[in-house]
Amino acid sequence: MIAFVLVLLIGLMTASISPAQAERAYHSGHYAEAYQLYQQALSEPDLAMGPLLYNLGNCTYRLGRHAEALHYYRRAQLRMPRDAELEFNLSLTERALGIDPRAPRTLIAVILAFIDRFAPAVLLVLASCLQALGLAGLLLLRAPRSTRRALALALLLGLALGAHLMQAQFFPSPPEAITLASKIQLRSEPHLDLPVTLEITAGETLLIEDMSDRWAHVVHSTGSGWTERPGIGLIW
Amino acid sequence: MKRAGTILCTTLAMSSFSAAQEQAYVQTLAEKSSYYVQEEITIRLRFGIEPSFLENKLIQPFRRHLDLPVQVEAVWLTTITGTAEFGPSFVLNGDRQVGQSYSDDRSYTAAQVETILRVAEPGELRLSSAVMRYAYADSFVEDLLGGRVPEGRHQAVSTGNELRLQIMPLPVAGRPLEFTGAVGEFSLRIEANPGTIEVGESFKLTLHLEGRGNLDSFDLPRLDRLTDFHLYGQIEERSAAGRKVTYDLAPLHSQVRVFPAIAFAYFDPNEPASYHRLLTEPIPLQVIAAAERPVRVSPPTVDRSLPRENDIFDIRRVPTEVTLVQAGNIPPALLVLTLLAPWLLAAGFWSFRRVQARIRSRPAVEPVRAEATSFKQRITAGNADLGDTLAAYLAARLGCQPAAVIAPDLDVRLIAAGIPRELATRCVATLDDFVEARFGGREAGQDGSSVCALIDLCEEHFSSRRREA
């Protein structure tokens, strides 16, 4: 009877993984164990994914698997876009991988990156308010020219934000991935017999253009080609 | 799956034929009387017809010719394996099939089909009797139009034997720890050529498992729990001959010298039935430490003081998920409506303002009939200034302000509005009379009744013109 109760209790305890267990393992220096526990917690439906992925990134960073850490941090960034600590960990991981995070970007890319830090609902409300303000002011007010120009600018900003949201909704960018293996090989076609056209090191960001169950067609700043899927991690 | 029992002897099944069935038979056969769980069970369905009976008596059931004009029914026969490309045709479970020719010891024209079954649980597998239906005639006559026409048609049924097989559980004694349910005969080989690799660098290892058995029903060896290696992923390919899995692995430290042998266990049900354990060859590895990379740490780019400058921040508590708006979670319809809403409101407001402006730009015009009626009412009441009210009436009809009525071109405008010239001249004269009376200090020459009559005449012409319009 006692054995039955014990088995039942053990079963109940292990039925749902508590992040507290993983937290204790992490702080005790058992990073591999913490990683396993956080991995199991991914299947729990009620836990916040952002912090979970962030902690998985920390575990893999401690284990020296920087490419995997980068992968988890990027996935967490989708859910926590304005988290300063996450951004710092991300930049530190990129430096550990030898990736230069200060690659020059166009002004538009910088602006878009800033805009994408906000939640879509916030951007939608902002776009609607700017448009409403601009339209209301231009239609209703008999304002000086400078004020009308400011209202027109607000209207244009609202239109631009709205266009960006529509583009993200109906014409989304290709998904991104991170190179997990220390080196992946790209080929012109999805066949191992073909010669390697490009090699990409761990931690690099790729755009996914096409995917099958075994291969993925990826685009990198240095080139594109087909690579086997186990070597890359999708950011989703 | 079906329950199994003790197999009936074939001779017992054969002895159950009736006299009419001596020209035809149907049998269900298996190689053994007992099998193990998940073991392949080859079931053969055989049926034959005496040649002279086939040639002279049997009637084709359908327009399309069948080599064996019979309809066989076996409810457990859902998948046929190993059919011949050119064999006798017949109908099986309602579909036309081609079987394998078979020569039995009675020189019957016979055919057989095979199927492979696997039973997942121990017990008795019972396959119900197959039934063969056919029609035969006493004789045939040749008809110029219908060809060979049967005379004296009879229906016949041949019933085969019920097959019962015993399905045994796999033995527990001697079962290897690596056993995951494979039953059959298998071979295992491994391919890998890692060479010299760095810590964390991935290499590919391919496991080939070939053989005959329940290939789809067991797990292949797991490599995700090796203490010295990390498994990035694996890709599996399956074919009729076997399974191939390619693992993407990486050593975790430079002390690794060999990739260990992979064990795979299976149960061979052939006599003597026993478990077998296969081991691959260990693969030597040369692992070197990863090259030192300078970690250039710049001050964080965020504008706040941080507790660490060359190390990551600590983990954080994982709260219960609240309703978060994640990327792309806005329904498309809501997105479009919210962006269009300011424009729709603006368009509505702009339209409203245009309508208001158009109304304001027009003179305050009462319905003219009401104006005419109210004019006459005021005349009747005796408290109206005749000149002002006449001007107001004409202004309403001309669509202008009353002050604009008194003008040199009043007669022209009245004529343009549809008033005959004489009447227009009379209106102008009447109005002038009132103006002169007001400013000349004399009595007007017109009274209320004459002005009412004038108005009535004008109304008639305005109304008729409106009707014409």
C-alpha cells in the first residue's frame, strides 16, 4: 500500500516538470541536467515560452554550445523583443562565435529593426492613431501651415506603419535559421554526391527559401544552396 | 487482429467438400500452426477447378472473361502480396484479381494468392473459411447472336477450411536490454568517417539495418543519451529492404577517442527461436580542442548599469503563460479593418460636411407651395406687408434671397422660370407699386385679394411646368 502511494506520488511529481527543479540544477552548476529539465518543460502548455527559451540559451552557453545558445536566444527574442538582458546575452554569444554584430546596416534596416521590437498590436494601434490624428487634423482644423504639415507627416507615418504591418501579415519574410553544426556544407542541388559550393560556420543567420524533410535551401550573405536540415535550427 | 486457435488438418478441410464441390475446392493454408507475436505469417489462399468441369460447365459471371470464372470471398484477405504479372484471373472480394498459377496433386486448374499478417498480441488467430461461388450449366448451345448460351443454370458454393493459429508471446528469458521489439532476421552495419574533428564539430554516422521482419514496428538504437557526444539530429529513410538512419553527432570533449559500438537486438522466430544481439564496430576518433577564439566583449549597448560585463545574465523564473500578443497573432480581418477605420470615418465626415455646406449655400427655401399658402394666410389675416410677402414668394420660386427679387431683370427671370410674359410684367408692376407706395408715402394700388389672385396664377404656371418636367 505504501509502495503504491509512493509510486503514485512519484508519478504525480514527474508528470509535470517544474522549472524550479531546473533552476536549482542550474544554480548548482549542473547545466546538462538543467538543460534536460528545461527541454522537458517545453512541452508544458502553461509556461511562458520566452523565459524558457532564454534559460535554455543560458544552459547551452554554459555547456559551451554557443551556436545552440544563439539559436535559443533568437527564438526567445521573438517573444521578448525588448529585453535588454537577452540582447546582451545574444551579443556576447555572437562574439563568442566570432560573429561581428556591428555589421553595417542600411538606415531602413535599422528603422525596421527598431519598429519590430514592438508588439504587432502596439504598432497597429499606433498606426491607426497616427492616421486618425492626421486625417482629423487636416479635415477639421483651420491650422497654420506648419501644423498642417506636422499633421500630414503624422498621417504619412501612420500609413507607413500600416503598410509595414500589412506586408508582415500578407507577404511575410522567409523564415530564418541559425547554423547549429560547427560547419554546414551547401550544394547546388539536394544531393550528397554533388560538390560542396560553400561552407558556413556555426552561428550564422540563414534565410530559408525552401525545405523538404531532409534538405533546406538556404540563403546567406555569402551565397545560397542546399544543406541538410540537421545542421540548422529554425527560428520560430 | 483475429484470435488464433489450433490449426485444422488440411485433410479434414478437404473431406468437408460436398459432391457438387468435388469439381472445385478452396483452401486456406499456413506454414506453421503457431507463431510469435509480430512474426510474419504467410497465409496462402488456394482454389482449384477440375479442368473438364471448367471447360465444359462453368459459366462466365461477367462480360469480361475470367480464366477462373469464380468469385472468392475471404474477409481477412485485405492485402495480396507476390501476385504474378501473368496468372489466372478471377474475382476476389468483389474485385478482379490475377493470382499465381499453382499445380496441385490432382491436376486441377488452380491458383493461389498470398498475404502476410502480423499479430501484435498473443492469443488465437482465427481466419474464417473462404468461400468460392460459381455457376455452371448442364449444357451449352451455340447461338448466332449470343454465342455460347448456357442451358440449365446452377449456382454452387465451395467452402474452405477455417484456419486457427496460435500466437505466442515473445520469451522473456534471455531478452537483451537493447531489445525494442524487432522480430525477424536482420543485419546491421555502420558507416562513418569522421577523421580528425574538433570538440563540438559534427560528423555523420549512418546505421544500415536490413533484413526481413517487422521493420516498421520497432525503434532503432537511440544515440541521444551518450555521455561523450551530442546528437544534433537524425534523418531516417525506409525502404522495403531495410532502414537507414543518419545521425549528426559531435564530441563534447577532446578526451573522446572512440565512438562506441551500437547494439541492436532482435528475436529470430525461426527454429531454434532465440534472441540475437548485433554490435557494430567501434569507430576510432581523433578529437582536438576547439581553436581559441578571442572573445571581444564591448560594453553592453543598452543604456543602463549591468551587474556583469563579460558574462551572461542569470536565468530567470519561468512564469505561467499569460495572454501575450506574439508576432503575427493579429487576425488579418482585424488588421485591415483597424487600418481602414480612420479613412472610413474621415470619408463619412467629409461627405457629411459637403452635404451641410451645400445646404448652407442654398437660400432658406421653404416648400413653395407652403410659401404660397402661408402668404395667402398672412394676407387673409391682414397683418402682412403685401410687398414683403410677395417678394418672399417670388424669391422662393426663383431660388434667391428676397432682397435679390427687386431687380431690373425680374421680368426676365420670371419668364425664364416659366411665367408668361404678361403675367411676369404684371408681377413686376405689382411689386413696383408696393415699393413706390412704401417709399412714396401713398397707398398701394393693389389689395390683398388681387395679389392672392396673382399668386394663384403664378402657382398654376409653376406647377404645370413642374409637371411637364
